[in-house]
Amino acid sequence: MSRINHLPGISSQFIETSRLSMHLLTVGSKQNTPMLFLHGNTCTSTIWEEFMLRFADEFYCIAPDLRGFGDTEKKVIDATRGIGDWLDDITALIKKMDLSPFHLVGHSLGGFVCWGLIARHAADILTVTLISPGPPMGFGGIHGEQGEANNPNYSGSGGGIVVDAFADRLIAGDRSKDHPLYSPRNMMNRLFWKEGFKADREDDILTAMLQIHTGDKHYPGDSEKSEYWPGVAPGRYGPVNALSPKYNKTLLNNFLNAEPKPPLLWIHGKDDNIISDTSFSDPGYQGKMSLRGGWPGEDKYPPQPMESQIKYSLAEYQSKGGRVYRKKISDCGHTPFIEKPDITNQALLNHVQKIIKQ
């Protein structure tokens, strides 16, 4: 397995918490206010390196590898708890490193975990910046802005929706461009950012992608057969199952009832192909676009309107007294902090400085 070449100034270390041994990257002085960065799916803390270096003079930046990813200890994710294992892991890390109060930044899956962290650690969080987060209703098998289930068993969410050809290549550590759709490198370049963009650290980010924990009870996770399209329902283990709406039914309500409500900034790319109302990762949209066979139609299985669900959630948060700021970036896909780092950096700094000046 190839190793990641960390950028100069980035420190790699392991922290033994009460839950597990966590690998994390840090930069900046421990005397500064902490800024905690949570990465997305099929990735690790290394995706934050360039961006964290921008904040090293003013903040103590920490980016852990979440359970199921990277060099963090390989332990099973109990998906029936939804994001519970991730929440408990991060809570243990916050306690171990004495991070409170801190700024919170989450991307994609990491942003999804942030909804729960806001509910649990509201009093400890100075600001929240969500970059292309998954909606707090969960991922797959739901419709409408409030996230209603398409079917009783939430078919079309969980580990069963991961394409075998992609999972097999991840497990094999494939670094090639052999398959136009399911080679991990091609998948990354098609979905992580707007197609045509070239990341400076493509090889290191690919290595991080290939470090996802695989095997029995890990990625891509188990599944159950379903009488409803697309024929699979969530299983009990692994990160993709942990994202299922079936196991995160209280997440939105918990987020909305957080007190106090930390100010929140939502940053997303206009051309995001993962978190959008037309997501190429969503079985409903795949079916509508004839990319997944047997689709029963819009009436029975509509695409999940992820962007609309986030808008609804933030509007509700705002109506309950939360401050919400939005930054939508043109010509940008799923990773604004890599594709448009200057714009994203300035948006985050402006957000944080509003609190510092108070």
C-alpha cells in the first residue's frame, strides 16, 4: 500500500481515547483556539491538509481519521446507531485533547456527523462550517424536503447500493484508470470535484480513498433483500449503512433543538454531483437517468432532493433562533476547499471573525 506524503508543517500522530486509537493530523499552536475538521466518505484527514495550512497561524487545526477510515484503529461501525459511533468517538477525542471551545468544520459525511455534534456539543462549539454536507435526514430511500421514506424498510439506502465493481476495486487497491466509471481514480475525478478539475495532490487523495476499512462488517457493509426497488435495504454494519435514514430518524429534530445554537455557515458548489437534488449517487436519480434498471417511476421512488432538504433544515434552524449564512460557489463541485480554496477560505474566515469581533 502506498503511503501519503504529508505536506510540510503537517504533523501526524495517534491519540488513545476511551473509545479507540485515532489517527489525526494537526497544524498550528496548541495555544490557539482549536478548529476541528471532519472528512467525508471514502477519504481521510489528508484531504484537509492544504486547507488547514491556511489557518495554521491563527488556529490549532485538528483533523482525525474517522472510524472506518485511514489509520484510525479498525473497529466496527454499528450502523443501527446511525452516526452514534462517530459521535461518541469525537466526543472522546474532544475530552482527551481538551478542545472545548472549538470551531467545527465538516465535509460531506463529516458534515453529516456535524448535525449530531451540534446537538450534543452546542455549548462547546463557537462556529460551524458545513461544506457540502449530507442532509440531516440521511442518505438514500427518502423523498420530499422533510425526508419521508419511500418504503417501510428504507430500500435503496445502506451498503447494498454500493456498486460491486467499485467496492472490489477499492478492496484491491486499484490505482489505475482502467474502468471509466468504477476505477477509484476515475470515480474520484468524476464525483469529488467538478469533472475536468485536476487536484494537485491527486495521488495522495487516491491513497486516502484506498485506506477505507474493508472486509466483513466494514465497507461497503452488509445489506438485506427488499421486496421494494431497488431490491436492497440497509444492513447493520459499516459507514454506508450508518448514513441510512432508517437509523437517523431523530437527527434533524435533535439538531433543531440544540441550545445554544452556534452560528452556521453552509458552503457548497453549484456543480456538486453528490449532494444535490440531482445526485448521481442517489438510486432514485440513477433510476430516473436509466443508470439503474427497473426504476418504478417518480411516483414510487423519486430522486432524493438533498439540497432542498438542507435548505429546509437550515430555514427551520433559523426560525428557532439560529444564525445561518450561505455561500454557493459557481464552477465548483463537491470539494470547494480544494477546487476554490481562496473563496472558501475567505468565507470561513469571515464567518469565524464575526464571532471573534463580538
